Amino acid sequence: MWKYFLRRIALSLLILLGVSALIYLLSMLMPADYIDNQTAAALQSGAMTMEDVQRLKELYGLADKSFTGIIKSYMAWLTSTMKGDLGYSFLYGKPVTAVLSDYIWISFAIAFISYLLQIIIGIPMGIKASVNQYSAYDYTVSVFAMMGTALPSFFLSALFMNVFAIRLGILPLQGLTTATKIFAKDAHLQIFFDKAWHLVMPISVLTLLSVGGTMRFTRTNMLEVLGSDYIRTARAKGLSEPVVVYKHAFRNTMIPLVTSLSGMLPGLFGGAMITETVFAIPGIGYMALRATQQGDIPFIMGYNMFLSILTVAGMLISDIMYMVVDPRVKLS
Amino acid sequence: MAVDKEKDIIINSNEENNDHAELAAAQHFKVISPGRMVAKRFFKSKLSIVGLAMIIFLFLFSFVGPLIVDATWGYKETQVFKIERNSDMITKAEFPGPDGKEYTYYDKSQTLVIFKAPPSAEHWLGTDTSGFDIFTRLMYGGRISLVISFIVIFLETVIGVILGGLAGYFGKWVDQLVMRIVDIFACLPGLPILLVLSATINSIESIPAEHRIYYLMAFLTLMGWTGTARIVRGQILMLREQEYMMAAETTGIRAFHRIFRHLVPNAMPQLIVTATLGLGGVILYESTLSYLGLGVPFPRAAWGSMIALADPSKGQEILANYPNMWVPAGLLIVIAVLGFSFIGDGLRDAFDPRMKR
């Protein structure tokens, strides 16, 4: 088993190496880079000359866009990354690791709460729908679940903002804090509640978008289990319906459920780019979108590698969990 | 519904007898081809019919609609309409007067607005911030979304079938190589990379604006082919061990034909289902890119960029007062994605009733 995991980890490192090379190549191929964006106005007004721009580009390591130049700078990036140094973000003027660790927590908070809600709401709904297959409840819940997965996040956000922030005026429109309110320095509780109030809409949007997936997944797997022989045996023994459903059927549905839900855990750190941007929440997704639009290569590299590592970690965790929840499984 | 339920119970509890019954029925009555069987099962499900109706509606709306508009009123998506109207703006403020009473101060101003006309008989959904007819733009936006999604899924399927087929059939180092490439692409964060790529295309000035859409399709394909490749490989790994493949091998059929004539067609049902379910995903990606201004460039219409008008960072006016500009586009996206997933689910159940969810 250990051999299996060592091999998996070695393979993951290989994949990550490939991913990093690909992303680096792609982001370096951007013809207008960060310096061009920043100096365009100064160039036009004559405050800077082409030589100044060129010097700046050399300083930022963006001057050599030839293939060998890209390989050389990629190797430099790789060696410093190995040492844990992701470089300086052009846009934010801080080390990339510092930006990541500063803004990751708000994103994680949003994602984690909506993840919990998704479990609390989705699983019971899925169980109920599967027990009453083809009932009105089943159809309604299934259609709503599908609608949740079909809604673009920016559209749902806009609808929410229109209804709850503008028409009803009960929730704040955007941002993380109320700009007009001034809190005393030690009013931690008030600040906390103010922030929580601002996060109600983003969390509801994310929950609505993802709850359908969990619900459908639960329903599908429950139906599979409910159709098996030992459930018939359990019913034939005269066990009560709740015992059959929750003790005999659901426990076996837990296997795929735990596997997939635990695989999602690392992804919670990745941030929700669109939702955070629409609601102007300064999370990691919002920062990444801005950095991407401006061509901030160290940040693009750092963020995307971070996301890839999360994906790889998620796959690894769900493999491990698969073995933990189902002792019959032996990985080799 | 009740009838359906009963039938299902019979099938579940009495599968063997049912098979016999089906066989007997086939002998006594008529033989239905597998294709007909699939079609029959597909149309028996209400959801798949609803899905089909939604997609047919969208196709008519976005491909026939513009022709009708053009033939009857003679305008296209970028026709500017200047409809003059007076817009009253009333601001009010309350202040305490010198006599101690509360007074309310009204300031009424009138501005002449030529764009953003409200819905009317000529313009069913009004006009937008540039004076374009919204209803017509929805049709053209639908064209973009549907065309992009079908082309992207077609390309993804072709690439996936070729690479997945080779990997599954030859195994060994070919499999290793292809699957590692698949792993790398599957590990790329989808949206951020698409953003980088689209930003690249937008900043290259030598690429004409109308060609950007082709690059967009290529990028969407690049990010999405791995799923198909995995499915094809898995199916072929399973199928190639079966007897008919041994027969094909002993008769000396070329490897190319063995793969693409004998193996791939058997993986077809799964491929069709994945492709149908994938169409909605492509539409969502495309509209997200358009929303961020990285999709089809202005002045061409796209559903995503129509919703982007409501972005509150650019001012709340449209979000608050002009739902006619952005709500219909969002609803059409939902209809499209929902329609494709209904059809995909229906097809999956129809191809393989044992897989019924």
C-alpha cells in the first residue's frame, strides 16, 4: 500500500511539473505583459521612453520572450519554487506566498460554510428523493437540483443582488465591510457580524449552485443500494423503514459519498473567482482574476500551481478515504 | 407516474421473467431494431421530451428568428435605434427649517434619453445601453453559444476518440504517454487558464476581432478533451478483451480498422451521452468568458456579455432598473444548459436501462 502511495505521489509530482511548464509557457506568451499595461499611459504622454520600458522589462524578467529565454526564466522560477519562494507579485508588490496566505482565509470561510450547507441540505434531500422515487417530491427536487447546476454563478448573483440588496434592501450589495460604518478598534464582535452579514449572499449563491450535485449524487447511489438484495432481506426480516433506509442503505451510500466529499476539501482553498468578483469580496479568487487580467506572471504561476496542487491533493485524499471507509478495498 | 412506478417494480423484481416475456413478445409481434428501442425508451421519458422541446425552441429562436426579423423589419444585431424619451429624475432631501418644522426638498430634472428604451410593441424587450434591440441580440447570442458548443464538443470528441482509442488499444508505453498528457491537462485549472489564454488573444492586435471566436473554440477544446479520452480508453480496455475482437484479429483486419470500426462504434452510446451532457458545460464556460469581456468581442452579441451589463461594479442602474436587459439572457442560458442535460440523461437511460437513475 505504501508503495502505491509513493508511486502516486511521484506521479503527481511529474504531473505538477508538466502543469507548471504548460502554464508558464502560456502566460509568457501573452504579448502585452504587465509592464506594457502599466506604462502604456506614461509612454503615450511622453513621460517614459521605450528604453525606460525595456529596462523595466529586464528588471521584471519579461524582456526575453524567445523560446530559450522562456526556458531559462522557467528554470529560474522552478529552482526558486523548490526553495519555497514563489517570487514577488508585480501587482500587489508583496511575495506571492504572502498574498496567498493573506487572502485565502476569507475564500476558505465562504467555501467551507457553503460546503457544510451543501452536505446538510443535499444529503437528506437526496435520501428522501431516492426513497420516494418518481414521486412529486423526487421530480421537484431533481429539477431544482439540475437548475442549480445550470445557473451561471454571475446570473444567480445578479438576481440575488437585485432582489435582496436593491428591492428588499435587507442585505448589503457588495464588499466585505460596510464602508460608511466606523467601528471601534476593539469591537471585534461587531466587525465579525458586519462581515458575516456581507457574506450571506455569496455563501447562498455558492450553496445553491453546488447543492444540486450533492443531492443527485446521493440519490443515484442510494437508488443503487436500495435495489440490492440485502435491502430486500432487511425488509423481509420486518425491519422498520427508517432502520432499512438509514442503517442498512445509507451506510453503504456513505462509501462513494465520503470519497467524493473528502476529495472536495482541498479545493475549498481555491476561491470562487466569479462569485467573489461579482460581490467584490477580497478573496483569493478575486485577487487572482485581477492579477490574471493584468498579466502578473508570478502571481498567475503561484495561484495556478496552488490550484493544481489542490486538485492533486483532492484525488489523493479521495483515494485514501476510499480505503478507509471500505475495508474491502486494497489499493495496489 | 403511478403506472411508471408499477412497471419499474415488476422489472426490478422479475428481471428474468421479463426478459423471457420480451423475447416471447418479439416472436409473436414484431422485431424492433435497437435504434428504435432506444428512441422508444427516450420518448417515454417526460423529461427528455421537455429537454428536446427546449433545445428545438432555442434552435428555432436563434437560427430562424434572425431571418424573420431581417426579412420583416430589415435589421440585424448591431442596428442602433434612437428612441427619444424624457426621463424624470427626482431627488429629495429632508431638512429642518428655521421654524423648527421638517421640510422636504424636491429636485426634479428632466433628461432626454435616446437609448435604454423600455419594452414596447416594436422592441419587445426594449433597447440596451448602445441602442441595440435586446430581443434580436438574444437570438444572435444564442447562435454564438449553440455554434460554439457544438463545434467544441465535436472537436473534443474527435481528439478524445483518437487519443483514447490509441491509448486503450495499444496499451503499454502509448497508453502511459497519452494518459500522462491527459493527467496534465485534467489538472490544469480550467477557468484561470482560459482567462490567461483569452487575455492573450485579446491583446494581440494582429488577430482580427472576428477571428477571436475560433481561438476561443480551440481553447475550450484544449481544456475539455481529456474526459472523452478517458471514457473511450476505459471502454476500449474493456471491449478489446471480448471474443469478437479476437475474431477480428485472427481475420487479419488492420489495427486502424479494428480500433475505429470495431471498437469505437461500441463505445458510441457512452460517447453520445457524454457529448450531450458536455454541451451545457461549454455554454456555461463560453458565457462566463463573455461575461468577463473575453469572449465574442463587442458589438457582436453574446448572452454572457448581455448579463455583464448588470455588473454592479459598473454602476447599479441597470442591475436595479433594467431587468429587461439581463434577465432574459440568463434565462436562455439556463434553458440551454438544462435542455442539454435533460436530453443527455434521457439518452443515458434509453441506451442502457440498467443504468437508469
